[in-house]
Amino acid sequence: MSIVKSIALLALALAAALVLTFAMRPDLRAALVAEFNDPADLPTLAADPRIHYEAAALPCAEAVVAILPAAIAKIESEHGRPFAKPPIVGVYDSFVIYARANGLGDSDVAGVSRAGRALLSPVLCQSERYRLPGVLTHELSHVHFFGWRGHRAPRPPQWFTEGLAVMASDGGAAESVSDAEAAEAIRSGYGVILDSTPWSDFMAIPFAAEPPCGEGCDLRSFRQRLAYRQAALFIAWLRRTDPESFSRLMRALEGGAPFERAFRDAFQRAPPELWRAFSVSLQASR
């Protein structure tokens, strides 16, 4: 067999392997598509070069201009340091293009962060306009955290990153569940279980017992927001009861330390132990 033919067969085999891989792993396919739909390639808003937008989303981008400085200041205050580098905010009018850009291939999620960018769904300037400040601030929390930590370090459990973002944004992405409702659910035995399972499948989020959703309730959304809000309450309790240890945890995680080790080094106990103490404190405050 000639060298040229061997190279051609090898190339075909590699191409076939790639096609098979992407067919079996839609998450990888969505991530690859996102690389070719970077919000940084969209036009830049003259009033604020951090904001990139689809042409039809100009009114929404102008609304983001008005709230971005306060959102950035809020996150820097909550996280305890400036952004590692200026964030990029992508504002979309097309659900199709947004889904291509967000790395999930999902047009239903209201906001996504990846690679130093906060991507905002068209719904935030349409039927869910009231959520725009909270979701923007929530996604900026992720941008800030991973901007310091880097994307090559192992990801902390999702309960921590989402809880941190909800706490830092005063409830962004968990708006329909209040602090009081989340606390009462924990008291009633419907507390979220803190494990390392990714929370991308909101129907698989583990609870101590399945929380009742009620008539007309969107179960998927309810489970997500209840879990996020409970995690935020726990993280706020950690910071309130031991601010020095919480600050040590944040700096260690931002430096790339593995989560379990960083948490135990900071608090001298594992998350489930402190969750039990947190749950007891909620019972005492009933």
C-alpha cells in the first residue's frame, strides 16, 4: 500500500471517528458549534465595548448598558475582588443563534456563561424582561469565578457554583422561589442533597424527599430553582457564620484548588457536615 493511500485511509478513519464521537456526544457537538458562534464576533455596542449584540437586539443591548456597571460592581463586592479581565456580554434576538452560541444547543435556558462571556437569551428582553438584571448578574458571577479559577482546573460541584451565583445576584435564576420558601422546604424534609452530580438535568437533582410542586407547577423549573435557592441559602450561611473561612475557600478555589480539599482546609469539615448544622439552625429559627 502506498504512503499516500495509507494517509488517505488514516484521514478517513479519523473523520469517521470524529463523526461517530459527535453523534454519540451531543454536548461535544454543541460545544464545537459554539466555538464558531462566539459572541465576541458580534458587533460591539459603541456605548460599552463589553457588550456585543445581534443587530435586532439593539434595544435590549441598550438596556444592558444601563444595568451592567451595577451588576459588575455587585459581583466584585460579593466575590471580594475585581474581575480577572473585563467580561464580554452577548445579547441575542434569535433563539436559534443563541442556542448555537451558548454551548448547550438549548434555546430554553435564560442565560449561560462560558469562556469569559455571559450570554443572554432573547426571552430576557421579551416575555421575561423582569429577569434581565438578576440573570445578567448571576451569569457574571460564573464569569468572575472561572475567570480567576481558569477552565482547566476541575469544576467544583454545581451546587456550589450555582448557589454562589444565586446568592451574589440576590436570587437571579431562582426568582420564583423565595428564601423563606426554600428554608421551609428544608425544614419539611425537602432539602437538596449536596453531591457532585451535574445539575444540567434538573429532573435528576437529588433531594432528601421529592418536593411537592402543586397544581400548574412546571416541575423542571421548580426543582432547579428550589435547589439553586437552597444552595444559595447554605452558602450565605457559611459566609455569615465564618467569613474568614469563606474568604479562604474562595481564594483557594479561584487559585485552582480541588473543591473537597479546599473546603475542608477552609472549614475543617466537609459540606454535608456543615449542611446538617445549617439545617439545625433553620429549625431553631422557625
